[in-house]
Amino acid sequence: MHMDRRSFLAAGAVGAVVRPSFREDGLTRILAAGRETTGLPAASVAKDEEFWAQIQSAYLVDRSLINLNNGSLSPSPSVVEEAVRRESEFINRGAVYNMGLLVPEVEVIRRRLAASFGCDREEMAITRNTSESLMICQLGLDLKPGDEVLTTDQDYPRMLFTWQQRQRREGIVLKTIPFNLPVPDLDDLYNRFERAITPRTRVILFCHMTYTSGQIFPVKKICQMARSRGIETIVDGAHAYAQLPFHISDLDCDYYGTSLHKWLCAPMGTGFLYVRKEKIAKVWPMMPASEDMTSDIRKFEQIGTHPVAIPNAIGEALTFHEAIGIERKSARLRFLRDRWARRLAENPRVKLFTSLEREQSCGLALFGIEGIDLAKIAAHLWEKYRILVGGPMGPQGVRGLRIAANVYTTLDEIDTFCSAVEEGIKKFS
């Protein structure tokens, strides 16, 4: 007898009597903890270790290692893992028939992501990562030989490679803007873009938050300046969505791409692309879609057979994220960053390449150590303490280690990292 989805989920609940799922227990606790902190300042909740212990317990991570490279990939809480497993098992039991039952559920995810981002659901495409989202725009916009594209020399390499291929193949002109670390202020970034624009500039691509130093850009100011000159704006939001509190109205860009397996802690291989509604028809999808989809945001999702259970589990990640609250989450990430950054900065050999000003950064930051090979520090951290960090990395002339804690990171883990770095400085001096 065929088991439909409702029966399958009900059958799975029987096993849950033996081993309660996180959804039945942990998420309820986090929702309750969120209610208990309602009305309290986010900065106050950021220091409430009882509250964050509830969040930390939602992750079945390997605590024998300390992951401070969440900027590359964050683990998912148990509720998300369970959702992927549950729906994958359901598909496997009924193959193409059951998969067909789950495909329409992506519309629920579209609606919820659009609500979170503050856009129309018909402007929201579900993708696999930031790179895919941005490349849809980079490769899909019509450009002619001699048309100029403006970006920075600290944008993500894959995005630079994409423009460089168009430059080699089609004769467009790529211009990259340098900027210093740490950035003195947001006006410095804005002015660099304004000065670099020429009558041939057609597109500007830049990061909402850079992947190396975590520098936040004055997105709305740059986008509105560009629009006044008829220039398209593509924003790389890989590290901003689900780390910073904002909506699309705070940005006013034409296109925005992000990964959801970083700060939303959704399954690996999930992301979204926002396209301003009146722009959809002019952008060619990377994988061809039928002509009648020209103005349909779903044309960017036509990738063939794909693991439906993975994007559908975004919903559980959103529920978990919303239970924490973006203001609390953002404040906690800054609190964790300040705990390690301010301590290490007391050493005169440590240089922060990230401004700690609220408007310029959040949970991700980059630091260097004068006179010491950072590769040795990174190896020391891993080999002796099993601490993962990002890098060494950085733009030309800068070498640093990128540190990105997340909501499951404990204070003990942050303090262990600081002590290990201090030990490494003494060892390699």
C-alpha cells in the first residue's frame, strides 16, 4: 500500500516516542526562551549565557573541535538535519511520485524567505548558493564590448573570475577599486565608487559584507547613486543575510544573492536570488527556460532534477532563526567577536583589519600578527587545539586570519582560541 506524506510523518512520530526529536523538545524550549526575553535589549540578551545555552544545545556538533570558520559553512541545528532526513526518506520510499508531492512545498519556502527579506514572493528565486545567484545576474545581463563593470579588488574571487571570463570572451571592461583595511569610514567606500564611475559604467557589483574582513558597505547610498545614473547594482549578500538585521528597502539594490548555509544554518547547498520585479525579464537564466517564463522568477530555478528535501528544509532553518530573533542573534555575534578581538588587540603585535564600529562590521573579523607567519599560527591552532579558522587570507598587502563564530559557539571556545593564539605568538616570536 502506498504511504502518502501524512502517513509517513505519522509513522515517523511513533519512533519519536523512544527518541524525542529536537523539534518536539528543543525548538519549543527556544521559542519559550525567546518569549522570556521579549522586551529586553538585544545587547543584554547577548550576554545571557542561559539563553544561549539553549541555542547551543540545538546543535549536534563535534565539540572536540572548535569551528571558528563559520564564514565558509555553518552546521545546521538538529531540527534542520531531521527535516532533510525525514523528507529524503519520504522521497526514497515513493521515488518520483513522492518527490512530486514535495516539489510544490518550495512555494512555502519562497513566501517565507520573501517575507524575511521584505520583498514580493515573485522576486525571490531559490538557488544553491551565492555564487550561483550572482552568476545568474553576471552572465544574464546583456553587455556590449567596451561596457564597463565596476567592483572591488576584495570581492569574492569566483565573482571576479566570472567578470574576467566575460572580459576575455566579449570584450567588456572590468574595473576593480582598491580600499584599505581597516576602512576609516563608510564615506570612504562610497567616494571610491563615485570617483570610479564613467559614462561607460553599466553594472556595479559589490559586497554587502566582505568575505575576508567582514567590512559592511553603505549599500543603499551606493545603489541609489548608481540608479540615478542608470547603472545596475548587484549585491553579494553571502555574509549579511541572517547575520545583520535589514530588509530589501534598506538596500534598494536591483539584484541580491546569498547563501543560506552560512548564517541561516540551512542545509548545505541552499541560497536565494532577489531580482527586482521589473528586471526579471531582461536577465537570461544560466540554464535555459521556456519563453513563457521570461518574466517568471522561477526561470532561474530550472536546473533539472535536484534534491527537493534540501531546499524544503530551509523552512526549519527559518523557524529556528526567527525563534532566536535577528536583533538578538546579531548582538550575540558582535559580543563573541568583541570578546576575542579586544583581548587579542591588547597585544601590540596583533593588528585588527576590521573596524569594530557597529555600522562597519558584525560577527566576522580579520586579524594579523606582526612578524609571524600566520600559516604557522593556523597550524598551531589546529594541531594542538583542533581550532578551525579561515585563512591566512586577505587582499593584496594584507594577510590575516578570519574568525567567524556562530550562535552555537561557547565562551569557553572563544577563550580557548585566545589563549592558543597568545601561546602561538610566544612560540613563534
